Amino acid sequence: MPWAGLQEGNPARHCDRRVKSYPCGFRGLKRGALACEPAREALIHGENNHATAGMSAVPGAWEPLAVVGRCTNRHCQASVALAENHHDMLSHRPSSWSRLVAWCHVLPVLAGFAFLGCQKEAPKPVVSAPPKPAWTTLFSFHSAGGTQILADTNAASLRRVLELPETAVLRSNLTIKLVSAVTPVFSTQIDASAYSPFLTPLLDDLMTRETWLALRLRAGDPEPVWNGAVLLDSAKLALWQTNVSSVLGMSSNTVRGVTVAGVQAQEFRLGSKAFRFASVGNWLLWTAGVGEETGLGEWADTVAKTGRPCPVATDYWMKVDANFEALKVTPPLPWPTPITHGTMTVLGQKGRVTTSAHVTFKDDPGLKLEPWTIPTHAVHDPLVSFTAGQGLDLWASTWRSPTNVAVPKFASQYYIWARSDVAFMTLFATPMPEATNVLRSVSPDLASFVNKEMDGKGAGGLMWSSNRTELSWRGLPAMIPYVQAFTDPSGEFLHGGFFPVSTAFTNPAPAELLGQVAGRTNLVYYDWEITEERLAHWSQMFQFLSLVSMKPKFDPTSAAQAWLKAVAPVLGNVITEVTRESAREFKMIRRSESGFTGIELNFLAQWFEETNFPFASLRLPFEPVGFALPPPRPSRGTNRVRAATPPSPGGPVLTPSALPVVPVPVPPDAK
């Protein structure tokens, strides 16, 4: 029985028992409630001669509910109310038969309520808010910081570069330019010198301390937001707060305290964008974006739990990751298929700098790697650089041919090398079947088109020399760019350079150098150079280009040019390799002293010298002025398309000088 604890004939003995959870469904009863209640006192006073346990003779025969306990469920209370409605029928002393009939009517009703209603109400389902869309990282940059990098035992060569006095001067100049570039963000009415005392130490921290930067976008948001973090000690954190407040105060911008997703932060606004700063541990976090949701709360929570905004830089000094497809940006690679994703890391190994990059194309670019056919009889010592690559045909497929000029079908391979004989002694070759016929068919129309475009610009023009099967650019100072047909044991080539040289085979290239390329089936690009030599070559080339363009001549006394001269002796060799890992994936590895080649260092110096650094373009405009063609002079065997005749025919032809041969050092770790 559900309430069998009240035994027939002596209910008072069990009045102090605690009610248990019985299987009848009365789980709505409060566990531990006393079974004896005031309404059952009649049982204690001798009204215990009834066989039905807990069936009181007092008015309200439905007191068994009270004996068992009071159910708090609304359905049970309804059952009690129903029982009390029968009070008139059962208020007199009925016979046993009458009571039995009453129970037969009411028990089914009570059983139904017990089954359906005396259980606890099922809890209402909790409707949780839909999860927020995940963040997509479009771009990220992570640096271990200059202080930690220079402390690495593998940073010996980089330390020699960065510890030069000229490097310190250049860095100071660049800091001044960066402050000037940032100043208009805060105010166009205040001179940058007023901000310099406050912004300079902050920029120094960004270069020397561990720094993380990311551009992130969440689905449905109007535009991405910038997230940044820098690792600082308590003194630096206080300095940042003071200096940022001072800068904003000067520009009449108000800094206010805000709470973002439970994070206490400082906020100021520039137009529609909100900039927020918060410190979590030793990390200063900041976000910049439109709207209230810039990810600061989630990011701060990650730092609070893990102690970091990003993984520890264990296998790199610096790392850059770019989702070009999501950024809707196409890197300027001369292939028809765009890059969708790229990653680059910089690390110290064996005292040198190792730069690694991995790129993924949207589709298979269609690169067909052919067996290497090096023009060994054209590549002579003394060499200071040698480059071999494949994919020229893919680049040529993107060219748009001018009117009436047929673009020949190029091979995939190309070779570029430089000698120490003359500053402009940079040469090239590409395989070209029937090279002589190709030149004869293309050169006249090409010369006519180019000369028409260059007319009046004082930079010379193209001349086709049929007796030498050579197309050259005459009228430039100091150089005569040319291309001619060349036959080598490995095949026919188009061969050229910035200055005509003898193709007589004299000093062959070192076999160890050519062996870095020959026979490799997945090699796409290989480059070796003595950077000090190539740095000087490209510096002179850049000076020349500044003479024949609208660009002002480089100032040789500038901090950037002084730095190039000072850094040259410590640069050593640079080796760069690009391999194909799969149809869409390519990998680059470079080993160097500074991370850059000679031409890249010259581009950097040019960029540093720009008045609008860092927003200047690295491209060199070519709008030549100031040089006129020499007076007309007919030349036998020369088919000149222009009305003006070329200078003295042929031009100087150089032969290998008697300079000592410069050996080609091949590092032991070169593949």
C-alpha cells in the first residue's frame, strides 16, 4: 500500500515516521515531512477502529492525503479540493458498505491525478541564445620581439646588421617618419613633433617586445576588425596608458571607461571606428573596428585562461599568415592563377637567417617542370650571382600583345647571371627553338611600336641589326640593353643583357653551382648571389633609373644609402629555393645573413627614403626625359625603323677582363 507505514489498529505509533518517496507517483510530496498532522488527531484519540489505514472518522474523510503529507503540486491540490466537495456525502458515520462505495467512486479519480499530476512539473526547456558565428582570421602577424630575437644564439649574423651605428640612425629616421604618418589620424592641426615624445617609446615597444596583430571578420559583420596585443611589464603598461591618454587629450579626443563583455576597457572613437584598450595580466590588448562588437571580450577571456593571445613562437622569430582569398587581394605574382593563402616564417639557424614561405594557388597554375637545359657555354666566371627558374611561359601567357606585334611562344625556363667585370654585367637566356627566325619575325614590328611610343621622351629607341641578329636599345647613357640568338650545346636560346659581351667560352661556371639545379625534378626556382657584390650592382642600376625617369636622384648622403654601404660587408651569400610540393602548393626556403637579397635591399632603401613612408609604392616609374638620340648616321647592314639613325654601329663589345676569378662559395647546408 502506498502509505502502509500507518498500521491498522495503532496509527498513533507511527505518527512520527517520515514520508518516503513512494512508487505510486506521489513524488510531489516533500521528503521528510511528518506523516502526522493536526487534522489526524482523531486517530490518536481512539478513532482507530477502521480497517482502512488513515481513514479518519472525523469530518473530511479525505484526510489520508493529510496523513501521507501535503502535496505542493497544483494537480494534487485539485484532488484535495475534489475530495472536500464530497464532504457532505461522507460527513455522517457511514457504514462500511457506504465507505467502500465512496472509495470506489473517488479512488479512480485520485489515481488519475496521482499518475498525471502528482509528479513534479517537467522543467520548462531553457532556450539558449544561438552561438555567435566564429571569427575568421584574414591576416595575422606575430613577432617574438627584437629583444628576444637578438638574445638567440642563432642570431649572430642578424645581430651584426642591427648593431651597426648606421642601423641605429636609420631606425631613428624611420621612427620620425612613422610618427609623422600616424599624426593625421589624431589631428591635422597639430605638428608631429608635439606627438613624438609620446608615440616614440610606444613604437619602440612594438619593435622590441613580443607583438601580435590580426585582422579578423565574423560572418554577418559589415567589415573586419583589427586586434593587437603587446607583452609589457607593469611600468610599460602604465606608460602606454599615460601616453595614449596624452595623445588623445592633445587632439581633443575623450577617453572613457567602458565595459565590454565583462572586460573593463578604455575607449576612444575616431569617426565611426571604436578603439579599445584593456590589460589582462602583462598583455595590453587593443581592438579597432566599427560597432560595439570587436571581439575584445572573447579575446580577453582567452588570455585570462591561457595566459596568451596566441601560441608561443617556438619554431620562428616572426610569422605572417594571409588569407588572400578572404581578403580579396591578389599578390602580384606573374602567373594567371591567384594565390589564395600564404604563410611566411623567419627563424635563426646555424647563425644565419632562414626564411620559409608556403603558398597555395586557387587552381593548378599549369606549371610543367621540364628537364633543366642550362646554357653552360654562355654562363662564365667570374660569377657573383646565378638564377634558374621555370614558369616563364605562364607569365608570357598573361602579356597583351601590342598591335601588329606577335609575341613568340616562350619556353618555361629562364636563366639570369651576373659577373663582376662591369656593374651592368647582368645577363639572361631562355630556350627558344629557331631563335634567329623568331627574332627576325618579331623585331621590326616591335621596334616600330616601341619607338613610336618613346618618341620625344629622349630615351633612345630599339634598333634591329640584321647582320648580327640582334635587337638592342640605343641612346641610353652607360648601357645598351640587347637580345640576340645564341646556340649552345644544350640548344638554341634567346640571350641578352644590359651590356653586350663576348660569348666566347672561356671560364666555365663552377660545376658545384650548376649542380644545385641540374637533375632536380621538383625545383621551380634557384638563386645564389654574393650579396655585397649584387648590392653594389643594383645600387648603380637604381641610380641610373633615377636619371632616366621623373624620379629624383637618390641622395647618397641619406641615412638609407649610408646604411646600404655600411651593411654590405656583413651580408655574405644568399641562397633561395622554390619547390613544388603539389599541383597547387609551393614552398620557398632562403638562407641569408639579413633575410634579403641585393635588389630587395635597394628597394627597401628606396622605400625608406620616400617622404610619404610607409605609404609609398615600391614601383619605379619610367618616364624618361633629358636624353636625346645622337645625330643621324647610316649604318650598313642595319634595318632601322625609326627616321633617326643610331649611334656608332655595334657599340662596345667587352671581353672577359683579367680580374681574378671570384670563387662561388657553396654553404654546406645548401641542397
